[in-house]
Amino acid sequence: MHRDFPATALASCLTRTLAATAGAQPGADATAAMVTRMAKVGRASSPTFSPDGRRLAFVSDMSGVPQIWVMSTDGGWPTLVTNDDDPVGNVIWSPTADWLAYSLAPGGGMNTQVYVVKADGSGQRRLTKGGKETNRLFQWTHDGRHLATGSNTRNPSAIDAYLTDPSSTARAQSRQRTRRSRRSS
């Protein structure tokens, strides 16, 4: 039943859209009106709760480009946190603080970068170099002091794991990868 929810919601939206356009002029105008309404159907993904469980951050394209929004778990309208030209991929709330880590794809491309921002939108900064490398956001450590990230900086055909300290943007390559590198030397 849970898997059918998106299909049911889409069918409901299409039914309402068709009903709303039923009185419209036949032909190109009606089709344009229907397509315009359908294009406004948004999406939300990557839900993540604040440490106290009172707020929820998520990625949505309500503003036209996927961005981070935060709302109270009691309901109400969400607040826009990021307002970049580039799409946000996913967001993860720190388990111990008001920091959100997120991935962003400049120009919608493949060289994804990792950022942090406070839930009120302040303090935004990039943790990765910002070049042509591809980076991945994995997860916060349990104590919220580091982010597990990945990057192909060392080798463009491989993603190495790193622990990144968001307060200093310093990162350390994972020990497992370092041990393997020493063995092959």
C-alpha cells in the first residue's frame, strides 16, 4: 500500500488538473494550461529530523530548483534555507547541532560539492575544494563532529572515503584506504 501512494497522489493531481481544465477552451490553450498546472506539481525528498525531533529539513523544488526547506513537525508552511541557482541533492541534519550538511551539483553537473549551513540559512560554506572533482556526502558521525564524505580528488576513477571536520574543513582520508596505499607502495 505504501508503494502505491506516489502513484495515487499523481493520479489524484492529474484528475484535479483535468477537471480544472475541463471548462477551458479546447485546443492548444487548454493543453498549455494543463501542462502548466502539471509542471507545478513539486517533489520533496531527503527528509531529516533535527536532534530534538521538532523540525524537519528536506529538499524540495517548490521554488523551481531543488533547495533545502525546514518546517516544524507540528505543521505549517516550510521556510527556505538555501536559495542557490544550483540544485541540492540531499540534506542530513547533524545529530547534535543545528547544522545541515548537503550536496549541491553546480550547474546540475557531475562534480557534486559538499556544504554545511545552519538551519536558519546562516553560516553556509563549502567543505570541498569546488573544482572538477566529484564528492559524496555520506553521513555525520554519531557525535556530530565529523562528516563522512567521499571524493575522487586523489584518483579521478575512484571515490576515497574521508572524515571532514566542518568547523575547520580539514579532512582526513580513511585509515582503511591509507593502509592499502602503504601496502601497495
